[in-house]
Amino acid sequence: KEAATQELLTAKGYPNSMVSMSEDSVDVAVNAEELTDVDRAKIEDVVQRKTGVSMQNIVISTYHD
């Protein structure tokens, strides 16, 4: 699920994203300086569809190379 989520995030325009899953939560690190509300909504939608984890258990952070 982690790899499939990362692939879909790359396809949606978020390359080099990292996804880490635990039993009931998902951490996502996106290579970006900042994310808009629209970006966050897109990422949450992808993660929720691919993993089945509810939005309140998805943590999105950014990093920059």
C-alpha cells in the first residue's frame, strides 16, 4: 500500500513523496516548500483511497532537498 500510494502521489504531481504506514495512521512527507489547502486535499484523497485510513489519521509534512 505504501508503494502504491507513493506511485499515485508521483503521478498526481508530488514526486519523491515518502509514505509510512502503521496500523491505523499514515505519515506522508512531500518534497515541497509549502502546500496549499488544495494540495493537502489531493494528498489526503489519494492516501485515503489507497490505504483506507481516515483523514484525521493522515499526517502530511513537507521537506525540501
